[in-house]
Amino acid sequence: AMAGKAAAAVEPLGRTAEEAAWAETLRGACEPEHHWRYRREFLLRNVGELPAAGSAQLQRLVSLSMVWANHVFLGCRYPPQVMEKALEMAEGIQVTNAPVRTTRDELVAKVKK
């Protein structure tokens, strides 16, 4: 029984090996390990049943995972409805070492003071 427990602990978020392997197929070729770890968590938290390859459901999930990761790590901005959905889906993900960004509006406000 111990061997089974140890193997299970390796899978992120208590997911099956199949789900973990599925997530790996969605990793970007140049995606840094740090970014990928969190985007993988986003995907696994939100996937439910594994969607069919090429399905609209999969494309939407992958797109929202990228919106979220790009926002957190690169400071990208998206339309409010998109941001809202991505942030809602990321609820509970604890990101460490994410850059702290100041929006252009905040920078402009500081200068005006």
C-alpha cells in the first residue's frame, strides 16, 4: 500500500497519472518551469472530464490558462470579462515569486501628485 501512496503524492493536486500526462501535452515549448507549474495547476483545477483534443472546450480552457499566466507573470491585460473569468478560475492558486506590477494608470497618478 505504501508504494501506491508514494506514487500518488507525485501527481499534482491528487490527479491521476493520466490527467497529469494530459496536462504535460499542453506545456509550451519555451515555457519556463515556474510559469508552467502554476499554469498546469490552473488546467488541472478546471478540467473536470478530460476534453477531446481539438475541441472548443479544450481551446477555451487552454486560452484562459494562458490569459491568466500572461497576466500574472508578464503583466498582460485583457478585456474585463476575460480577466474576470480567468481570475475566478484561478481562485485558490497560491503563486510565489510573481512580479509585482504597477499599472500605467497608477504610475501616472503617482507622477501627478
